[in-house]
Amino acid sequence: MASVTSLIKHSLIAAIVVAATYPVSAKALPDKDYWRWFEVEVLVFKQRIADQSSEQFQLSPTRIDARKKRDLLTSFLINKPRALISGLPICEPLDDTQLIDLACRYENEEQWIPIAGNPLAPPAPLMALPETPVVIDGKGGDINTAAAPFLVPAEKLELNEIRTELLKKGQATPLLHLAWRQPVFKKGVGPKYRLFAGTNYSNDFFYDGFPKQDEEFVAPLRNPNVNNVRTDIEQLFNLIESGQQPFKPVSKLPQPEQTPSLNRKHPLVWEFDGLIDIYLIGNYLHIDGEFNLREMDSLKRIGNSIEEQATLALAGAQTDTEFLRSYYFSQLRRVISHETHYFDHPKLGVVVQIRRTDLSAPRY
């Protein structure tokens, strides 16, 4: 009886592990004994050479929904500093005269519930990470026993020569180089994988690109009495006559809203962020990549209406502000295993290699 109970217990644990690893999808995953495992290596780099193409990009980011997608990087990046934090002494209780010692850790720190506005609550683990490492050195695993995808060690990377050559020639800046092993299924069955890298802009910018210290774009309106209106009109005419042109035409490119969006609940803002989906149609591998590359820029304050433009001009508001613009990348390609595939973009390059394993062939 005990052995039966133990078998049921272990079966339930295995089911929970698989369910936690893969989000629920419209189609159920096939039996693990029939999973086709592949090794995927990805090298992401930012172009350094000035773009000579005439392609134009909108300023606002194209929102990529990374919720419930497979994320191998977050746990890797969180666990790296956790070992260092565990070696710090426990923080002493605070009194009215004591300064906060930053070189300490809170007892049961990982169990704290974050409360908005609490200055003593530990920050989100990745919020404090200024940038990600370029090369990801995973722990590895065994596809014969693994119930989930896993990162492989850096020694297994085969695109090192390309990364070194790009750096040597000064053509590009590598942002991310990693490899992992995953089971590959038919389209729509397995999860997409989230990749992110580079500078962490989360402390300074909202996801929509506006700086956090400059939330109010439109100056407050004056009291609408007759005398003020007459004075405002005269001032606007003076600005027009002096050539300052307070009223500006809207650009042909889609512009971000000058009043930032109130709904800003979104994952952290990374220099590079997006999704990669690898799936099979028959025996043909496909790669579907969708990413945003963020870059510092400046944005002219152009009101969304004549009234807003007039208000900005009368308030003497600065015409430029920092803005985190976005370059969107989306490409789909059928590929052959063990070949090196390059996805080009005026601002971004992605090199992908998918390699067969001992369990990549169909087993049915």
C-alpha cells in the first residue's frame, strides 16, 4: 500500500513540475517519452554602423505580451546575486538615529511581500540589476530525464567566433549570447520563449518610453477669465511673429501620446526584449522572432491638439525631453538544423543555430 501511495505521490509531483514549466495552451503537450529535443543557440547584437536605409520606425514600443511565456533567464539572473547576498550580515533593527546599512540583508528577505511605497522593502531582484551579462553560462541538464528546458554551459556555445569578430571589427555590440535545450512541438502547442538583455532602463523610464521624473507633459491651464485669454492671444501672436512657431504639424510617423499612459503595469524595461517561438510544421523547423530594441532619444513636445500646443507655448515649456524610443523586429523563417541563420534589421542582428540531439528524431 505504501509503495502505491509513493507512486501516486511521485506522479503528482511530476505532473505539477511539468504544469509549472509550461503554461496551459489550447493543445495538450504530447507524452514526454515522445518529446523531440533540440539545442538552440542565439546571439543578439546591436548594430554600430549608421543605418543608411530609408526605413522609418514609430517611436512608441509595440507591446509584446510576455505573460505566461517560458523564461529561462530570470531564474538564472536572480540566483547569481543571491549567493552573494546570502553572505551578507543580517541588518540590525533601526532606531531614530541609526542610518540604514546597505551592506546587510534582511532576515527572510525573499519572503517579504512587496508593498507599494514601502521604502524599506527589498526591491524586485531584477530591478536592481543595471545590465545583464552578455554570455549566459547555464548549469546544463540531461534531456533523458529533464521535465523542462534548461540553459547549457557557455563552453557549449558554437557562435563565439562570430561574436569575437563583430567586436574586433567594431561592427556591432553583443547584447546576449546563450544556448538552451528544449522540446520542440507543432505550432501552437509549446510555449514561446522570452529573451531580454542589455541595459535595464526600469528605474528611469516607463515602458511607453517617457521618463519617470517627467510625468506631466502638459502644463496646467490658466484661469479662463477674459483678461487672461486676451493676454494669452497677444502672447501667442508675438511668438508667431518672432518665428518661434508655437503650432506644429503632427509628424507622419505615429507619435507617442504627449500625456503618458496611466496604465503602466508592464514587465521591466530592457534594452532588448521579446519572444522567440520555435516549432515544427511536419519535419521542418520554424523560427518566429518578435523583439523590441530600446534606444535613448529626445522627443519634441507636440501637444495632441491646438489647445495643448498653445498651453505648452504659453507656459514656456522645454521643447525637448529624453525619450526611450523603440525599434520593432518581427521575422518568421523556415530553417534547417545545424545551419547558421541570420535575421537582419537596421538596428539589430540575431544569429540562430538549432542543433539536433540524440532525442530530436521522431519516436512514433
